[in-house]
Amino acid sequence: MQSQFQLQPSRYLAAALIAAHGAAYTALLPLTLPLWAKAALAPIFLFSLIYHLRRDAWLSATSASAGMLLQGDQIVLSTRAGGEVAGTVSRNSLVTPWVTVLNVLPQGARFSRSVIILPDSLDAEAFRQLRVILKWGR
């Protein structure tokens, strides 16, 4: 069974990323680190936030996954730049009604790539179909 999905930017994921990065930085404030160290960490948190917003939530980075073609455990991710990444869907991918995290091991690569899909990343029927395929279609 072959299925194709086009991903859309996710407001839910953007909000979650902003909240998580804000909470992580706020957790540093009561620590006994020198003030200069806390200030030095702020650009790192900001860079991480912008990187993940562009790649995962807004899908505006050239390496962002804009679409996918799924056939069993095999997947081809289409990037925003027009490239394709073929690989295998890992068994440790997460499939729930609220979020799906696809861990993809590209062919010939040592490290996996994650694609975070929330309900607003796809239309409702496509999100349901993806979850059914991932949970039962293998």
C-alpha cells in the first residue's frame, strides 16, 4: 500500500517549541551560574528555537520535510529544496492521536532523521490515514 502526504506548517508545534525553549531557559535562571554564563546561553537557546521552528514547525528551511511517500516500512521524504531522502521508518517511531513522530533512517546514513507531525500538519483524514498505516499497515 502506497500513500503520499503533503505536510503543512504547524501552529501547534510552533507554540510547543516556543514554550519548551522558554521553559528550559527559565529553568536556568535560579541556578547558581554566573550572570555572564546565563547571558551566554541565551543566544544558544534562541538559535535552537529558530532552527527548529524553521525546520519542523514552519517548514521554511531548505532541509524541511515538505512531503512523504510511504510504502510499508520504506519512505521517501521530499525536502523544501526539491531533494529527496529515501529511507526506512524506524520501529521506535511514535504514533498517537495527538502527535506522530517518524524516525527515519536514510539509506547509507548513521543517524536518523525525525519528522514531527501534529493534527494541523495534515488534514484530518490524511492524519488518520497516516496513523492507521503506521500502526497497522506494516
